[in-house]
Amino acid sequence: MRKTDAADAIKTILGETLSTRRYKHSVLVPDGTARKNGAVFVCWSKDLLRAAQGVVMTSQEAVLDADGASHWTPNVFRYGTYEQRGPKFGTIRGHMERNLKAITTFVVDVDYPAGEKPDYADFDSSCFTIQQGEALFEPTYILSTPHGYQAYYVMAAPVWIRRSEDGRYPALDSAKRVSQAIRTAVANQNVYTDTGANDFGFFRLPSSDNLVEVDEDARPTFAALQAWSMAVGGRQQAAPAKRVTDQVHTQWFEALTQAQVPCAQGSGYGRNNTLLTLCLAQYASGVSEAEAFDYADQWSSFQHQPLRDSEVRAIVRSAYSGRYQGANMSYVRELCERYAPDTIIKSGAQAWSHFRKPRAQRQYSHQQEWAQDLLRLAERSTDRVLGHARFTYLQLQQALGISRQSLVRLLNELANRAQMSIRRVRGRNGGVYLATARMIAQYVQSEKGTAQHKPERLVMQAEQVQMNLQIVEIFDGVMRHIKWSQSPIHISS
């Protein structure tokens, strides 16, 4: 990611809750606005965070200049102070819930065991997509952490925290229910979700090194989140999940039971995930937790690289927590591809026969197909603006049959490889504007032809073209990147 993308993320998260300029020694030009009260807390390492050693910052400018900082409180507090000051950092005070000034974002942390974190190319980020009926919530930003990933759900407007006459904080209580509902929804899709972390505490600070996904249009309203959390609240607190089917007496269960599974080494599909999948299959099939632990203990002992007893117990407890219905078939398919090829996988009325493919082919085949479909869609479109085909996100999702997160990732990849000119514009005539090299060449040629046939309009057209676009680069003599006068938002990679 570019440094400007991380800076934009920080500005978006803070919004209007914190002053833009430093109180003293600011290098920014005064804008005439009144100074806002509020503070965020910033730390430079996990060890310093544990020791409450950090810096209180009262402006966006200070946060943006915090080079090397690792953690912060993305939600703004009313004040911050120090118990004791040091030469560089002090013992910070004030980061408690009832001191919150405003809530702008909810953060979910997926934290894998040591050595089990998958590379982002292998990570299933759809676990952060929350869909319930017509409600669809997706993260605005996804950050990579040393042991996993954090998703930031930034709201369209902040929630201001105020105390009522009876001493309660109704907005804070409601926001905590939303936070817990989001974490529970993500945990139902990824077992390594940290559901016990402080709802509005410290999280990773966005930087050019850790920002891996950006979707600035994903900005839900607090009202929509409230309505959704109330609708799902009863279901999430219901009694244990309903058992699904017999997953134990299957070929894939037997194959993975006999398989030798090494440490994940960054893939996310190692011993922990395999054993969890096998234990979830037993939970779904009505096997008791005690029997599942006996099985898990024997399975681990059989491995060339066995797990620690504490890890085995934690995996069994997680499988029998009641939050899951059974083994995730997408994990089963991937695990069988890696450790039990040629296994026939059956689940309900469906069956898959797995044959090992080269990893690069497995990883990129779908994206290549989507890219080819997208190129064809753009070139066939008749809705053109300055040589670019105009679409909405929904049109593209429906045409390609993919999620919004997958679409954003695809657009980012195509932009990085310079396969298409991609512009995103907000507002009444907003949308996603796409153009291939052929489309731009045709547009430029048609503009030249129009100018030659109508010389009396040449001056007018030259002024119009100069106003709306500048040819800033020629790529292989054909590809041209257009700079739009509307300053559209860059789709970050």
C-alpha cells in the first residue's frame, strides 16, 4: 500500500472527532475552524502497550506523524493524561469506556496460533462479510498483523457518547451490543476470531506495511447496524447450534484421519485447522466432547509434528463451543487437496472429486476467469464516458457472480498490473469506470476524427479535452491513464 492510502485511512477513521492541526508547532495552514476536544492513545510496540507506555495525541496531524507506531485507539476519548512522564513515552491514563467521546469504528481481530497465519492470498477474507437477509456489512479496511488480520468497520457518521440523567450511557451500551454481534458473526465463519478483546480498546494503526484491503464505500450507518444486531441478538444467544449431518462416516474424514499434516508455515491449512475440522465433524455427528478429545489426542500423537496438549484441549473446546454447526466444506476441500488428494468429498447432495493442481493454478484460476469476464463486459458496454464503460458495483457483482470484497480485490489487481484504466467516482453520476487499452485508443481516435471533420469546433473541443483529462502516460504506445477532473477516489491495492 502507498503511504497516502494509510494516511487516508487514518483520516477516515477519525473523521470529524479530532482536531486536524496540532495545538502547537503545526505545519498545516490554519483553516479557521474551532479546536475540538478529544484524544487518542498511541503506542510503539506490544510490550509498551502492555506496560501502558505511550503518547496522548490530540490531533490528526500528530497521529499521521507517528512514524513507527504500532497500536492506537481508533475511537476518540474525551481526554488523555499521564500518570508518569518519561523522556519519550509516558504511563498513559484515560483509555476507559466511560471516557469515550465518540465511536467511529468497530474492529474485529482474527488471531492465529504461532506459525498458523495464512498469507493474505490464502486467507478467506469473506469471513469478515456479514450477511443476514437484506443486511450486508463489509469491512472498510483490512490490516495484516503478526498473527492474523484485523477488520475495521468504519461507520458513515460517528456515534457521540453522552451520559443520560440517570447516569447511564445508552449509546455506548448499544454500540457494545453491535460490536459483540459483529464479532460473533465473524467467529461463526472463522474460529480464530478474538471475541473477548476490548470492544473499544487498542488495535493496529494503519500503515503502508499492514494495510492490505480498502473499500471506502463500505460505510454502514449506526442505525442499520443497530437494527441488524437487534434482529440477530436472540438467535446468537440461543441454545447450542443445531447438528447438521453425519460427517464422521465419510471418505474425507477417514482420509484426513490417516493423513500426516505438517505445521501450516503461513498457509493457514496446517495441523490446527485440520484437527479443528475433524473435531467439528464429530460435534456435528453427535460424538461426545470426551470422545472427541480422546480422538484428538490420538490423532496428534500419530503426527510426525504433534501438537501440545494445551493446543489439543483448546481446539476441542472451540469445536464444542456451540458456535458452529459442523466442518466447513471449503476447508475440507482445501485440506484434502493438500493432504489427501483424489479423495471424493460428499456433503448432503453434493460430491466433489479432488485432484491435486499446481498451487499457483489453484490460487489464481478464479481471478483470471473473473478478469477475462470483466474485460469482455467493459468492451461490450455501450454506456461510455470519455472512453470508459460505466458500471455500478452491484451490476459488476451480479454479472460476475462474486462478492464485493472479491470485486474490489480484482479491480485492485487489474489496476496494479496496468491491464485496465479504473476510476471510481462518487455522487449522482458515480460508479466504477473501466477502460481497456483498445477502448481508450478508439476513444482518442474518434476524438481526432471529430476534430478533423468539424474544424470550426476545434478550439472548443481542445478546451474541453484539456479541462477533463490529461494524458499523463503512454503505455506501450497504446495504454493511456486518464486523470479525471473530478479527482475520483483511487482504488487502493
